[in-house]
Amino acid sequence: MPEISQDAKQRHWAKTRSLTILVLALWFIFSFIVPWFAKDLNSMTFIGFPLGYYFIVQGSLIVFVLLIFFQNWRQDAIDDEAGVGSESDQQ
């Protein structure tokens, strides 16, 4: 791993921490908040399923997978910006 300055390490950690907080907040919303309102959404249907059920079973899983890809994509960009990413190692 290439050596980077203390200031660059602090900026890298601040961006990584902010990204982690954002991803965890979105995860919390789709894990706890959306299911909390599922009963209210069940008055409507989508493809024959109650809308609350559909959101929880299908929508939350899609969001979780998208969160994984988003977090990895952003973390790679943050690592490359700081000079510690896999792209930086090859140069």
C-alpha cells in the first residue's frame, strides 16, 4: 500500500465515514421504516399482491442489492482519490 499523508488519511476516513453513515441510514429506512408503514400500503395492490407486501419482499431486496453496488462504487472512487485504491496500485 502506498504511503499517504496524515491529512489525506483524515480526508479519506471522513469521506468513508460519511458514505457508511449514508448507506446505513438508507438500510435502516428500508429495513424498519418502510415495513412499519406496510399495513397502510396494503389497502392498494400491485400485480395482485398487497402493495406493502410487494414493497417489502421485492422492493427492499432490490434496494439492498443496489446499496451494495453503490457503496462499492463510491468507496472505490474514494480510495482512488486518496491514492490507495486498486487502480493506484497498478501504476
